[in-house]
Amino acid sequence: MSAVFNFKSVLVIVLLFICTCTFLRQQRPSMFREKKPGLLGLVYKASVIGTRLSPYVSLCCFIMA
């Protein structure tokens, strides 16, 4: 079964994407700009979510584990 059709798998993918984007933003901050369209804009928004809501994201990762 694909991960798209399983709700638990979708949550894991979203959490991993947020955590990865936040980690990459800490390692290479020059790569992230606010006004980029498309996928890079989505990566920027995910990194902001991971930075601002880090206690909740870590709690969700702990629960999903």
C-alpha cells in the first residue's frame, strides 16, 4: 500500500519533511529565502514551522515513534 493512502504514513512523511527542512536551514541558512516559488518556498515554510513549533513537532515525532 502506498504511503499516500495510509493516514499514519502521511503523518510520518510530513513530520520527517519538517524535521529535515529545519535541520537543513540550520546547516545552510543562505539556501532558504522567503520569496521563492514552488518547492523551495514549501521547504522554507516547513523549516519555519519546525523552528517556531519545535516542542510540538518533537512531541509528535515522539508519539509517532
